[in-house]
Amino acid sequence: MRIQDIIQGKKEWRAHMARVKALPRDYQIVYNEIQKYLFKVGPVELTEGMGLLSGIVDLFEEGAALGKGVLEVTGSDVAAFCDDLIKDSKTYADIHQESVDQKVYKAMKKITDKTK
């Protein structure tokens, strides 16, 4: 990664967070919880640019402009809202699970090969 890419990424992040801070307070609170949730759950695409997070801010800006409360936009189950956003995304948990499955498969294959 080049220094220019890092600088550009920081500029994009600052601009993104400025948009978040311009939202009504209830939207900011929910956005911050969504961001924490997504960082923990770890969709791989989250590290590949601002697409998903920017889309959430777009949705929130639109909801706020229409005078809706944030839970009218997300629904009362914010975690389910997040899960729905990333349902087709590969997560780091998926990658870890695949790795564990491969290790178990290889270990079991060695055992069965030895008993033959």
C-alpha cells in the first residue's frame, strides 16, 4: 500500500465521519452501534472501501430528510438489520470456519489413511 493510498483513505474516512456527525443524534447513536457490530462480525468487504458504510449513511440521510426516526428506517431489531445487510457477504468468521473445517478434514484423512 502506498502512502498516497493511506492519505486518501484517511480523507475519505474523515469525510464519511463528517456526514455521520451531521445526522440527527438518534441516527448517530444507531450508526455507531451498527459500525461496532459490523467491525465485530467482520464482513470482508468492509475493509475494501467505504461502500457498505456509505450506503448506510445514504439511507440514514434520506430517512432523516423525510423526518423519520432512525428505528423507522432500520426497524427495532438493529442487529437483524445489520445481518440482512451482510447476508450475502463473506465474513472473517466464514473464513475462519472454512479453515477449521479444512484442518479437521485433513487430520481425519490422515487418521483414516493410516488405518487402511
